[in-house]
Amino acid sequence: MNFYFQVHRKKEKPSVAYLGLVELLPKLVAEDRHKRLTASKLWQRYKADGLGTYSESQFHSICGKWLKDNSVNQFVSSRVQFISAEDLKIFSIWRNATDHRQWQKAVVIMDSFRGTSLFDLAAKVEATIEAVENWVMRYKKGGIAAIERKPWTLQEKGILRIQERTDNLMKLIHQTPKLHGIERTSWKTDDLSAVYFQVYGSKMSRTTILKYLANQGFNFRKAREVLTSPDKNFEEKLTKVIGIVSTLGPNDKFFSIDELGPVGIRLKGGWSYQQHDELKTIPAHAKAKGYLVCNAALELATNQITHFYSASKNTDEMIKLLDMLLVQYPDADKLWLSWDAASWHASKKLKNYIEDLNMTAYRELHKSPWIGLSPLPSSAQFLNVIESVFSGLAKSVLHHSDYENVDECKLAIDGYFKQRNDYYVKNPKRAGKKIWGKELVEPVFNASNNCKDPRVRS
């Protein structure tokens, strides 16, 4: 039983001010340019333009009820208002593509145009509301070009920075850890990271070190085998060689000298085009048909190779090569010879022979150039520029070969060097990427260079 009498209240008639505000609200909403629509921002416009007499609390109450009754959400101004037919075709392709980011953008733009709330779209595509708002805003301002994924390119400044850091890392790899106070025979990434910071003043993480080394084509096992010099005077000798190369006179010649071999003449493995069901095989212990050693000198300025063959590596062969260079370059002022620390390169017999050739009386009589020595640090074959030429030679005429005898192999090597020399006569440059060179490493003297191809072992 209801003991309370029902009170019938008279429905108040809306005031003129209220009706004016309700009539004004659609215009305020349509003209709002903020990313999100709020009653506070509408009130600021209402007050600034003197559009009515309501207080802020009264305005918020009336505006909030009107927005709710008319289903106007805070993203009404962010909604996509127009999509061209051309864009619609592209968005349809994106929506069915395998690129997840393209699918997200297509869903957001198309469904926003249909009136879906950005909050609902953010949940649907599993993206933040800020990202969704950003895509809509960029599309409304710049069209589909503004939200397309642009190809990532590294600026020139960044490329130079990476190259500098890589060169610095390679310089450390070429030295033993003991030179930096670390009692180890090989480098660890942690040690490299710490020493890099000590020497160059900038940090390099283990991940970055591994990435840079991988980009250079070798891993730590290879580094321990061929890329570390134990020479305590490594920096001193290297600085001397670089100083000579950088101050060569216009009529001076600088030679990188080394020997290839002994090369066994037998069936060798290598890469070649084969049928899908075909697999070429080679015997594991085939008897060699003979052996050869190729003695060669690479003149850095002209990129020309001088070579001959011998049965072994010794001082007499170096003297023979030196005599060939004197005949080939009689008008030069100086001949600089650079080679590794092999015993026959530093023999007393060879040094005495060079001293005799450098005597003033001999030079005046024979009009011959002065001869200088610029030996590389010990166990630093990776700095010997001619190693890059040998790597290209091995890949071109030795891998996957089956010569009948030593003479046939010599003819192939002669042809390779002749073509290479002819090419660099017509196209003088030191780059090693041309067809006649085929060097896998650029034949340029550099402290951070690894002239030996990591895939070719002598």
C-alpha cells in the first residue's frame, strides 16, 4: 500500500537561453578543429566569442547531455569525411595484403569513414589510440601518400659514421689483446667493446660488434686464424707504410709483393651450374700432376701485376723479381717494396743485394732507381694488398679447375693477369670490382682492410 501521494510537477518550458545554446552546439562541434572533442574546448570557444550567458558548469551540463543524446563522441572531428575512388581501391588491396601495417591503416581509414569510433578501431587493429589518431590526421591532410610506408634510407652522415666505426673495429682486430693489457691470445666481444671505448671514447655493444664483423665477411674463428698480428711494433710499422704510400712522388713506385702457392695441379672443387639431379664429385686425396709457385708484385699507382713462376719460395726468387722490376721501371726515381715478414723477404743476402744496387756509383752507371723496403708487421698478410688479387685469381682460374699439367695452369694464370693489366691500362683506377680484377676485396692499402678473402685459404 502506497502511503505517499504522487506529486505532479509542472514541466518547465525551456528558456530562450537554453534553446539558443542547443541551436548553437552543432555549429560549435562542426567548427572544432581539435584532435578530440571535449566540452571544455567548446566552452572556451563559447566564452571567447561571447555567444551566451551560461556559466562553465551550466554549459558542461547542457553540452554533455546534448552530446550523449545525439551520439556525438569525442572523435567526431577526427573522423574521415571523404575517401576518393582511387584511394578506396588501394585500401581494398591493403586490407587483403599480407603487410600487417597496411591492413591496420586500411581498416582504420575505411571504418572511420563509416563512423566507427577511433577507440573501437584501436582495439580492432590492436594499435594505440595515438597511432590511430595520427593515421587519420595524416590522411585527412595529405591523402594516401601521407600514410604510405616510405623506404628506409640511411643518410650520408650515418653511412660515414658506420664506416668509421667499422674501420676502427678492424684496426683493433688486427692487433693482439696483449697490446691493450688483456692477457688473452684472441679477442672476445666483451674485450673488444671495452677496448673500443678506451681507445675511441664511444661505446659499441657486443651485438653491434658481431654485426659489423659479419658485414666484413668473417667470424671470430677466422679472425683468430688470419686477422691478428702479434707484432709489438704493429702500429709503428703500419704508420711507416702509410706514411710512405701517402707521400709517394709522381715518379715513385710502390709494390705489394707476395707468393701464391705452392699450388697443386689437380681436380679442384668449386661452384658451377649443374642439373638439379647432378652432383659433381672430386677425390679427397687426388695425386697432384705438379706444383707451381707464382711470385708477383702489384704496383699500387697503376694496378699492374708483374709475375713469374718458380718451384719454391726463397731469396733467389725475390732477387729475380727485383731484377724484373728494375728492367720494367728503369725511369722511376724510387722503387718501394712491401711484403710480409717471411724469412726470405728479410734475408741478409737480399739486403746486401739491395745495398749494392743503391750504391751511388752503381746507380749513376746504370741510371737505376733507388730501392726502399717497407715490410709489413709480422703475421699481417691481411694487410698485403696483392692478397686481394690472389683471391680473385683463385676464384677465377683455380677453383673448379682440372688442368692437364703445370704449363696449362700457367697459361690460364698468364691470361688472367694480362687481361687484368690491359683493363687497368684502359681504365686507370684502384677499385677491385671490375670484371678483369674480380677481387672480392678492394686492392687498396688501408689499416682496416682485410685483403685476404675469408673464403680463400692459402
